[in-house]
Amino acid sequence: MVLREQILAFAENFSHRIMKKPALNNSMMDLILSSENMHKAWKQVKRNGGSPGIDGMTIEKFPGYLQKRWHKIRQALLLGYYVPSPVLRVEIPKKTGGKRMLGIPTILDRVIQQAISQVLNPIFDPDFSDSSFGFRPGRSAHGAVKQVNGYVKLGYRYAVDLDLEKFFDTVNHDILMYLVARKVQDKSVLKLIGRYLRAGIRDKEGKTMPTSIGTPQGGPLSPLLSNILLDQFDRELERRNLRFARYADDAIILTKRLCDGKTILSEITMFLGRKLKLVVNQKKSKVAKITECSFLGFTFKGKKIRWTEQSFQDFHYQLKYLTRRSWGVSVEYRIYKLNQYVRGLVRNFVSCSAMHPCWMNYYGISQYYRPLQDIDNWLRRRIRMCYWKQWRYPRTKVRKLMELGVPKDFAIMAGASSKSYWHLSKTFSTNAGMSNEWLKKQGLVNIKSLWCKAQGYC
């Protein structure tokens, strides 16, 4: 609370009026490097976890490393000669094809960036648009989706589905630093942020490439910087009195007429290119009925929110991946991982890069439930198949089924069968023994029940 009060007091001193006066000291850098702020930053970085940067330093080893070197690092930061390490380039497959480029900073740089972000956020965030939902305290993708649905209910049935081409890779440093400097006058902080932007990227071969443009995704500071830049875009939309929602670089603008949408797309494309040096992807951007557009994994049918067909197919694929027969783990561990994924405690298992936590924590706001009963039945059959393979030998299968109350003759008939695991997972014997109630006792999640809870029905 003390730190928050300090930040808010500092933000107040650097209001629009006072911003015209030069900073007299390095009070902002002192606040960033205060013990309380750095400790809070380290706790957040530790909570987020993540892979090591180019130095190979892990989360576990970092405290010992920092304890020996923090005095010199702090001095370098205060005196302005600290040089950030290049970020490690990681390529992540996209759902829509292609690859997303991430830049993973070292843990030391992550902690410093997080400390900077914690001080700058209370200064910039209060002035951001109410229609901006990405990476902001108290806001989420759900808020953006619900706001769009509210506009749909008011009769805004057409959408400008805007796609910024490689946004994080094309951010103009000069424009961004100008916008940051309007509220940050501590030159040592500006210098440090500039160095992070130009730190460079190191690929798998060890080759370091300079970064004259862009703010690589992966660092704690990148989301705030992207919001600072795109706030100019938000202000332009508000000046035009348009209805919109934005989450990071995903934006959708609502209108009541198709012709208005085409005009808006043309004019906003010119504005972004001229003022912010950002390029709109003309192939992916479109003006269409809201029912033909998607936003953050959702679409809008009538006045209801639904997950997109692609999102549900991805969900189905993830479940199939986690119940594959070739995965040499116990069924108990498999169920544990399934529950994690379905409830939304982890991210995408296959690509490890889902933009949203999967699954029910995120898609539970969808008001479409029809396929959930079928997928519950299918998932239980997949788990029965996994148990059947794990039991392996006919005598083991017979014994297990009899222990579960299956009559001996039926148990022998199923256990001695040479038919496929998938076929036998739907027989009377396997369904009677491994009943829905029994699977529930083993801890298998019920997707439809989770959806009902998310909707507030039970």
C-alpha cells in the first residue's frame, strides 16, 4: 500500500500541467529501484515462471546470482550505464498459420522491466480509453467481448475487423519514445527504456540482430508500451464517436451500416500509417456482418456470445491429444492434466502458445452449450479406452471388470476380445464397469457441469 501511494503521488505530480516542467532529479528511477518495488517485481516474475534467456539463468538460481551482484547492477542503473542483454528469439506456431516471434529476456531484465512497469502503469493507465482491455488491471478479454455484445444488442450489426500486420515487430521507436516522454521526464528512465527497445535479438545459432523497430513480445514492459502507442488509435476512434473494443493489437469497430464500415476502414488505415507508422493487413481485415467476424476467439450470433468453430475444434484436438494411447503415463496423471486444461489452469498443451487460458475459465462465457453433452460422452469413452489399454493383458482386464461389478461371463467376453481399444470402449462391459459415476470418482471433469457453473445456472 505504501508503494502504491508513492506511485500515485508521483503520477499526480507528473500530471499534464506539470509535465511541461523539467524533472529536477532521478526520483522515478529511485522509486523503480526501491527495495519494495524490486521485491514485488521479483515475486511477479517468479510467479509467471518462464524459460531462461540467453544467459541460461533459471528462476531457481536467480536469487543467489542477484544477491552477489545487485549492488553493482543497481549502481549501473542509477548512473545510466546498464546495458540490457539481447532477448532470445523463440518461434511459436500460430493457430491461423505462420509463426509468432517471441523475445525472451533474461530473468534479470524481466525483473527490471517488471519494476519499471509497476511504476509507469499507475501513471499511464488512468488516461487510457475505457474501450481498451488488454494488459490492464481489473480488465480482461471477457470485458472486451461483453462490450462488443452490448453494442450488438443496441443494433450495431456490422463490424470493421481490423488486423495490424506484425504489430509488435513494427512499432516505431521514435513515436513510442515521444509518447512515453510526455509523461516521463526522468532521462535515466527514458534512456533505459530506449536501451530495452534496442537491446537486439539473438537467434538459436547465437547470432545477434539489432532491433531498430519493434518491441518483442515476451517482456513485462512490452504490453504497457503497446498500450501507450495504441492509445493514440483509441483516441482517434473516440474522436470519431465510434463504438469499438480493443485488446492489445486486436481491435473491432462496430457500425450500423456496411457503407460506414468501409469508410471507417479506409480512413483508419490512413491514420495508422500516417500517424503511428503501423500497417493494416488488408488481406485479413474486413468489413462484414458481426456474425461473420470473430473477436478474441468468440463470435456473436443474434444477441448471444459463442465460441468460434475454430476455438471448439482446437479444444477437441487438445482433448484428443491428452487422451492419445501412445502417451506412456498413468490414467490418473492423464486425468489430472485433462482437468487442468479443461478448467483453465494451464495454457495450450500442443503449441504451448495459446493466447487465452484454456478452456472453461475463458470460453465459459459462451452462451452455446449444445455440443458439450456429446463431447463429455466422447471424452469418457476416450478415458475408458486408455484404461483398457493400461490393463493390457486379458486376465487383468477380466479381473478389473469383475472388481467393478461386471458379471463374469461379460467380463471374459470383453477381456478375450481381439477388437480394437476404441471399439471395446463402448461395449456393455466397459460401460457398466467404468460407469460415468465411477469415472467421476476417479476425478474426471464434467465439461457441461463446469459450463453451467460458469453461466451461473448451478
